Amino acid sequence: MQYVGSGPAEEGCVFCNRLAGDDDVDALILYRGKQAFLIMNLFPYNTGHLMIVPNQHVASPEELDDETQFEMALLVPIVLRAVRRALNPGGFNLGLNLGWAAGAGIAAHMHQHVVPRWSGDANFMPILANTKVLPELIPVTYAKIRAEIERELNPRSDEISLIALDLDRRSVLIDASPSVSNFRLPRFLPKVDEALWTTATRELASTGIQGYAAGWAGVRNANAGDRIGLLMLVQSQNKPDENARFAPLESLRDTSQTPLDAADLQLLNDVLDHLNLD
């Protein structure tokens, strides 16, 4: 409705405005490079639609310096591998629309589209209603893809943090196993050739809890190498594993009595400060 409602146009360049901001999750920026960045499309052609954008505000590739063109080219295979792992598409459309006559929505600042495709995704809705049906919310897709891009740019074998909110959204799952000296957020190790959100869902299920990926729970600035975290929302639970239990958010966020270490507490607070739990 925001798109079709034709509200007041944003002043300045959409891409430059997002690049100048300091909250990459809200801006849907997936990665900030030296000369180019990756950003999700707020009004996507398909689920997982993202763009490779030069930092330079130019309208066409011939205006770019060699270093920027090289970095944009290097990002293409990184993006393809990340999206394949995150969403398992059947194919991709990649392309540039240069100039208004060619269909560029933001003609003054060139950008390369990367659009995942699935067999049967072009149904009757775009034809009859000029509307695209998306199977999941953009923040969820953002989290899935950003986790894989971070992983591509900074190969890691260290653990990924998990914030799993209970059914009432007032408690969070914590790891209380004897091998842990202090309570901490659950963590899991990445699996080769498997999306992090898929591994997280299975690891959660191993504790007797069914949940689904709901958003990004890492640091909000999109620089590769930062801590990865996934937000999970619980759908149902059997008797949880004896080493996992839900703790009230109020007690965890009370710095005078919280059992969490400083890093986990910071991660938890960063996520909760941006959620509307009312």
C-alpha cells in the first residue's frame, strides 16, 4: 500500500540517503564495501530481490572508476552463493536498467538488480492486479540473506547466536547446560552448504521447541565480520531440554541481577530495543 498509495516522494537520492544512515537493518543494507554496497529492494519484484549499488552517485557504468566496477563484479558470485543457500531459488534474473526510458526507477543512481526466480512464481496476480505476492516478510528474508553474505565474506567456524522469544514474547531461551559457566544465549555451529536459518531451526527443534526465523539479531551495522545473530519466534514447545529454559526478559535485562554475560546482554538489548512487544 505504501508503494501503490503514491505518498510524498523522498527528498534526495534513496540510495545515498540509506548509505548515509547509521541503522543498516532498518535501511535493508546487507553489506557495506569500500566502493559498493548491497541493499534489499523495499518493493521487490520477487522474494529476495536485492541490488548491487555503487557508493558513487552516477547514472551509468561508464562514469564509474575501475575499482568500483571491479568490486561490483566481485559481489555478484558472492550474492548468488548466499541467496542460493538462503532461499534455494531455481534461477536468477540479473540486470541493469539505465535511464528512465529503460525502466529505471531511480535513474540518477545506477544499480544492478539480482532477482531470485522459482518455477511458477509469475502467476496471475502481477498480470491481473499489478501486484506481487511475497511468501514472507522482508525483514525475515533480509535476516536469512544477510547471515549468508556475512558468512561468504568472512568464512567462519565460530558459533552463531540465537535469540528465541517464547510464545508470549516476554521470555527468551537461554542455555543453562552444566558445561557453561554462566547462562548464555543459545549458540550453534554453521553446517557446510546449509543456510544458517535452517540449522538454527533444527537446533531449536532438538531442544523440543518449534520456531521460525523472524529477523536479524546481530549488530545493525552491515560490515562483514561482525557478530551474526538470528531472531526466532516460538510456535510451539514440548517439554524443553533440561539444559534449556525460558527466562523472563525483565530479569535478564536488569543489569543488577542478569545471569547473561555482557556480550549476550548487549545483543539481546539491541534486538529488543527495535521490537514492538506490546
